[in-house]
Amino acid sequence: MPVSTPITKLVQAMMTGTGRVEPSKAPMIDCRTPVTSRS
């Protein structure tokens, strides 16, 4: 589950609130992870 690793990290960062401080990283990871993977 290598794809789950980056996603979990992003979710944790967003939960803690760091995601808001670094919004530039959120879209970057989002682009890397395809919507099909989430489905």
C-alpha cells in the first residue's frame, strides 16, 4: 500500500492544521494521486 502512505500523511497534516500552512503541498500530492486510486 505505497499509495496509501502519502495520502495518510496528507490527511494527518490536514487534521493537525499544518495542511493549511502549506497549501502548496496539498495540490501537488493531489495531482500525483489519481481519482481512480481513491475509488
